[in-house]
Amino acid sequence: MNRERHKARSVWIDISFSISIVLLTLSAIYLIFEMENDPIASQPDEKEMITASPIETEQIDSNYPGIKIITKTSNDQNAPFAIQYPQSIHNKFNKEVKDYIDEAQSRYMELMFEKKRVQTETTSELNISYETMPHASGNYSFVLVNSSSFSDAAIGKIEIRSFHLNPETGESFSIRDILDGDLNRLQTFSSLVRGAILQDKSLQAHLSHNEVERFTEPRWMNYRNFAITDEAIIIYYDENTIADSFVGPPIVSVPIHTIQDLLAAEFKPEAAEDVIAIPDQQSDGIINEVNHDEQNNETEGSLDTSLGKKSELPTSETTRKKVALTFDDGPDPKVTRQILKTLQKHEAKATFFMLGSRVEYYPDIVNELKEAGHELGNHTWTHADLTKLGPDRITKEINKTSAIIEEVTGQKVEAFRPPYGAVNDKVESTIGLPFVLWDVDTLDWKYRDPARILRVVKEKVKDGSIILMHDIHQSTADGLDDVLTYLKNEGYDFVTVRELEVAR
């Protein structure tokens, strides 16, 4: 009797199991059918599509011992990015920088996804570049410029963040260290910063005086975002803090000679004289904000466009003097176009030394420059120091950039400017293009001060000068009109580098 009951129960178990298998199979078939006929469900997740796009990562040596440059790029058509940041031999510093990069990239991607849910045609771009600002004490300030733009927004967002490193010890340093932890010195320093803000003509129309008071109070946390050089302490503010409707983060410089009595011994100019000088070679980054150029070893004569030859500046036999305006590191979707309008206003021609990676992003702007009659030059693909690279990599940096410019414009490239002005015998024998340097360095990348650009030009320009600027900084675009007005009144004609060479 028990055996028969057990047998009956086993039959029902087998039947139930078989029914379950059939139902699961039918459910699976139904789900597959629905997904194949559902255009949303059948498509891969948009985030997965973007993050799965090819990302190129490379590491090269910088001009500074113990510091390498990490470059990450993606040419995804919806959300391209170009990111450069420094890496040292010190894990703590590396983690701080990398954490910021990861967080900034994550914010950018999340905002992009949100925008595309509302407007599917939205496109964007992220650029993070950096500048190395050495101090004679041996310390470094690294200033990262994070620029993001979206097609559905009139202007993009720019954020500046600074990191600081003693390359020997791996320790960071702060304004507290620079002022020796003295609150009285901080009080004086705060007053000087406030005065510099109030006297800055580019900021005056935008200032919120209550916010100026708040953000310049003598509190250490108000001065976390800074850089120190041998000439100045530079304070970086976030957008919409001390100034409303001001494009970009406000930047204020306090000259070292006005605060040398406030400085800790390590940072005093007289103490720095005993330290081996570090070449002021500006940015290790591209572009972007975000990269900025050239060694600061200005020449008394300009370099002509034959390989490696130095020539004295000619004396013009005409009544009009000539000057070549040059812009590096672009093109930029906003700043380059503003510069283009100012050049058109003054009927001025210029030479644009462009990064191949940015030409690929902004072909329309490159063609606008060409149609306006400006000269287009090669500035490498990634803004690498060519003296640190082997011949194959040098060739790739240059040929790839020339190829993309010719592809976009149909025009061959006939001028080249090496990043940082860095050349040696290996570079000269490899590049295959005449290279162009400069004799007037506005240092626009460093001070971001429109008025200072004009002061430098007034002090250093002469007949046949080649002026170095960058078409990725808003401050340069803002100051250009005054520069061109001054040069016109002084009897200068604006020519391209090639025209200047022909005139010689």
C-alpha cells in the first residue's frame, strides 16, 4: 500500500517538473521575441556604448625629473574626451590626482547621459589639461583645467584644480606652509588678494562684493586652489563665486615682490637662489585648458623657418613694420571663433599651430580659419615633448597631424612649431618640416590676464617679431582687440609666418 502511494506521488512530481520546464521554455521564447521587437530593449545601454568606445592611453616623460604625463583619449562621436594629468613616483600624490580625474570624468559622463535622455542629438566634449608651475625651491604646482562643453548649452563649464608636490619627499604643501602657518600673515595676504580682485578691470563689471568679502576672508580654506611661481602666487576661484556672468573661473595674481616678507623661509626669493633653477617650461598638457605651451627661454632674434637656423631680425625698408601673430594649442570651439572675429575686425592675418587631436574634433573651425586666409601649422598630435621621444614616435606625432589637417582642408602643412619649443639634433633630422619659434612670449597661459598681454607686447615687440599666444584661453581672446589696436597705431602690418619669411 505504501509502495503504491509512493509511486503515485512520484508520477505527480514528474508531471509537475515537466510542466515547469515547458512554462520556463515558453517564457524564455516570449522574452526573446519581445526584446527583438522592442527597439529600446534590443539596443545596448547607451552608457555601455560610450564607455566601450576605444580609449587610447599612453605615458611619456615630462620635462621635469620624476614626472610623467598620462594621456587618455577617446574619439567617441557623442562624448569624446582628451585627458592629461601628471604622475610622479609618489603613490599618495598619484592617488589624489587620479581620484580627481576619475570623479571629473564620471560627472561628465553622467551629465551627458542625463542630457541625452531629454535631447537625443546632444553631443559633448571633455578636455582636461594641466600646467606644471615650478618654484625655485624645487616644489611644483600642477594646475588642472577641466573643460566640458555640450551642444545644447551656449557656453561650457571650466573648472580649475591645483595639486602641489615636493618631488623629493612626496609631500604636498599649502598656503599655510607658504605663510609659515602665521594667521597675521594670512590676514595681510587676504587683504592683498582682495585688493587685486577689486582692481582687476576684467572682473570689475561682474563682481559680487559680498562674495568677494566672503571668499577672501583670512581663512586657510579660502586659499586651497592656488599655484606658486617665482613671480607670483596665483589664486583660482570657481565660476559664479566672486563674479557673476563672468566667463570662466576668475584668476587673481599677487606678485611675489609684494609679499616676500610674508613667506616662509623655504619660499623666500633669497632662499631659492641656492636651489638649482628649474626651467620655466610651462604646460605638460595639451590643450585643450587646458594645455599650454613653450619653453620660456626667449631669444633675442627670431628663429627662421629653416631647420635650426637662427637669424637676426631684419630692418624693414618700408614705412610699415611687420609682425606675425601666432596661436597655439587650438582650435577651441569658443575661443578660436572669438579670436577669428577680432582678427577679421582688424583685417589681420595670423598663423595657428594646431594639435591634430583637436583638428579631428573641430574640422569646421579649421576650415573657417583656412577660408579667412590664416596660415595653418602643425603642433603635433598630443603636445608631446619631441626630445623625449624616439624617431618613430616623432614621425607619427607630426605625420598624423599633417595628414588630418590636409584631409580636413585639402591644404598641405608647411610650418611646424615644436611643443615647448623643444628641439635637438634628433628632432631636427626627423621632423621634415621647417620649424617656427618666437621672440615675444606673452605668457598668456600663465597669468590669464588680458591687460598683461598688452604690456608684454608693448615692451618687447619690434619689426619682424613673432608673438606667441594661445587660442584656448578666454583671457587671450578678451585682450586681443587692445593688442591689435596698439600694433596698428604703431604702424605694424599683420602677416603670417610664411609671409614674414618671404619679406625677409
